[in-house]
Amino acid sequence: MILSSQPRFVNFADESFSYYAKILGNAYFYQQPDESAIMFNIPSTYFVLLIDDEGDFYKAKYLDIYGYVKKSEVTPMNGTPTSPYPNQKFRNYNDGGLTVYSLPSTSGNPLGKLAFEGQYLLYGTMIGEEMFSQSTNVWYYCKLDNESSSVYGYVFSYYCDLFDGFIENTEYFPEITEELVFTATTSEPQGGLSDTVVAIIILSVSIPCLLILYLLLSPSKKGSKLGKRFVRKKDYYEFNEDDL
């Protein structure tokens, strides 16, 4: 029997302990629970996964990133959507590559470049710098996968095509009007064994096994004495006259 001495945990990060909220109007995804920390505009009719309470905000998951949404901008619903997030891409047609910035502006730090005619998932949009007159002030928030990591940032939408707007998500569920109660995403199950208990069990099983093994493999003293007597009888010879 093999027992692990490591504590075991159950992951409860699922819809039973979190809530999906639908975007019915104008809503933003925030980097911090602060109105000044806007990352991008979340497409209307899609969902975010609410995982904790943060005052006037919820901590949330959207696609593969974590951040915050304002409580007043989302509508919690009692249901699990089949397609909660958008899956729409855009293409870069700037043959020199398209720079990804840390801000929706050329004043941001350059993080890399999108490949010419490369297609990328569009997370959301953000109003930013109009790089030249009569162009646009809309920037796309996207992810650029590098060899060893991924970066997230903004690209100037003027050099992008294949995107004509997000397709409407028609999934709808009953709205939750009461206060949301969140459960910790990781907890130890009842009846879990501590390291001390596991160690005691291991010792209690191992010691008897070792003792039995020793008794089976070690010759007894009685057996040793009988063996010696047998050898002496075999080597001993007594002369008998009747044999003549």
C-alpha cells in the first residue's frame, strides 16, 4: 500500500461556486478594481465569469485573462452559456508588421509585432490615439504569442480588416437579483489526512511487514541445532563385531 504524505485538495473553480454575468450595455474590463484602470470595452451580449467580490467590482475571468468588472455594468444570471466569449478574429494587412503597444497609443511601450496577414483573436476595443488625421481612434486589444510567452496589448485598427463587428450572443438566463455569495476556489475536503496521520499509517503498516519478512528469511535457533546434530551423526562411525 502506497500513501502520499502530501495534503490533498479539491478545486472548486466551476460554475457552482461562481456566476456568469451578461453584458447588456456598455461595460469595460479593468486591470484593477479602479475606474481609471480600463483595459478594453467588452463586447455587448457576451459574458464574463464572476469569481469574487471586490466592493463596487467583481473579480472576473474573460476568455483567458483575469481582471475586474463593475457591478453596475454587468448582469449576473442563473445559467451556464455554451459560448460565453466571442471567437472573432481580425487580420493585419500592414506588410511591415503591426506594432503591439502597452497602451492604445504610440506613447505606450512596444511589445512586439503582428505578422503580415496574420489573424488574431479580438478581445475587445478601446478608444485611443488617432495616429493620423481622418483615420480612426479605435484600437484592438489582442494577444501576441511569442516563442516562450504571450503578451497582451493594443494595435491600431486602421491597419486591420476581416472584422465587421461582433456577432450577437442570444443566450439569456434568469437574472440573479439577490447578493452573490462566492465560495473559496480551493479548499481541503472533510476527512482529509494530515501529514502526521499519513506518517503514522505508513509506520503501522511497514513495521509488521518488516517483522514478518525477517522471520521468514532468518533460520531459527532450533533449526540450526538440529542441523548440527544431524551432521555429527552422519560423520560418526561405530565398529560392530556382528558385521564381520
